[in-house]
Amino acid sequence: MINDKLNTLLANYAVVAHKTQNFHWYIKGHTFFNTHAKLEEFYDQMFDQIDEVAELVLQNGGQPLASMAGFLKAATIDEAEDGFKEVNALFATVKSDFESLRSLAADIKKDADAEDNYLVSAAMDEHIALLSKHIWMIGQSQM
Ligand SMILES: [Fe+2]
């Protein structure tokens, strides 16, 4: 079911948004100013994505997950523990999580295309494009 997969995408965005905010809070060291600001940009965007996916589920006739317990139960991406993370490890985690989100969005797009569901298919294009840009940028920063 597309709405089940959209709810998994929603839950994963919720986990990754809080995870990047966790990293934003605990980052320290000489990269602090850049890393702190970039992580804030990521989670600000993801809270917009969360709202968009939830409203997409509603437009698609379903019920979006809306509780923290529901998100954690449905998510396929793990939370991060509280505490400082080294900056390279932190961005490797964010990149890997973005790749998981993009892979799920692409899977949902395939399902949507098979059902001629243009609304969901077009929405997934935007998620795939935005995530791809972030994945590329993080990759550039790791060279
Ligand atoms: Fe902040």
C-alpha cells in the first residue's frame, strides 16, 4: 500500500529530523559554526518535508502517523544516542540516512507510477531531487 510506505517515509523523516537536531546540539570543535548551521538547515527542511508527506497521505485518502510513538514504531532508520559525535562520523550517518530516505522515495514513486498516481509520483520527484542534492553536497565535503 502506498499510504503505508508514505507513513514509513514520514516516520523516517521524523527520526532523521530529530537526529540532525541532536547532532546540531552536541556538535563542538573547530567546525562548529559551519556544521551547527548546516544541520539546522537540514532539519528545518525536513520538518517541511514531514508536513508535506503527512498531507500527501491525507490527500491520498489515508491517515498519517502523528505521534512520536507511532513514528518510532514505523521508522526503519535508527535514532542516535545523546552526546557528542565526531564531525566526519556525524555527516557519514546523515548521508547514509538521506540515501535510505531517497531509496524509499524512489520505491514509492515506482508504486505510484504503476497505479497512475500522479500526485504521489510528482511529490516523490521533489523528495528525490532535494535528497540527491544534499547527498551530493555531503559527499563533496568528505573529499
Ligand atoms: Fe539551534
